[in-house]
Amino acid sequence: MIVVDTNVIAYLVIPGTQTVFAERVLLFDPEWAAPMLWRSEMRNLLSLYLRRGEMSVADAKRLFHRAETTIAGNEYNVDTGRVLELANASGCTGYDCEFVALAKSLDVPLITSDKKLLAAFGDTAVPLSAFAE
């Protein structure tokens, strides 16, 4: 099992330049976990695509369903106190620290392309670019 941030989930389901890396992560470990927050972040991202006219509502619903299927059974609530401690110590957002808190509580890596998370949590965060080859 690994924790993935919302961007990695999005890279998997929304075709683009990072999709191949997300697919390699899925091959590396198909059991992806995320805090419940991923759902709101993904909805927000899909809404951005809708506002730009880059996809239809039907496409957005289909992509969200695919993301749900990928994470199914591995969505977690995280400890608020731990999230706040991590955010305070690192300067990262509470949103981002939810993913870190989950990875630490499960004792698994967090796959991310977020430079700030990678710098602050090198003991837990693994760059998506590690799956480039």
C-alpha cells in the first residue's frame, strides 16, 4: 500500500504528460490510499476543467468514478491533531499534511510531485519523478 496525493490520482485518470508516471506508480503498487479530502480536491480540479471548457460534465463524472474505483476501500479519516502538528512544524498546508499524516500513520510512503512536501517530509514523501524509468 502507498498513499498518493490528489495530483497523482488526477494524473492517472486525466490524460496528460504525467499520466505515464502515475501508471508506473500503479504498476509498482496498485493499492492506493488517500485521506477523504482527496474527493473534494478532485472535485475542485474537475470543476476547473469544466470552467475552462476542457471537458464535459459527463467526462468529469466518468473520470471521478474511475478515481473512486482506484482508491476504493482505502479512504481514511486522519487525526486532526497530527495534521496540525505537521503543518505547524513544516509550513505546509493542512490539506497537504493530511496526506503526510495518513502515510505516517500507515507507515507507508506518500507519492507526490509537491516540491514543498518533498522538501519537508523526505522521510515519507517520494517524488513521482522516481517513477520516470
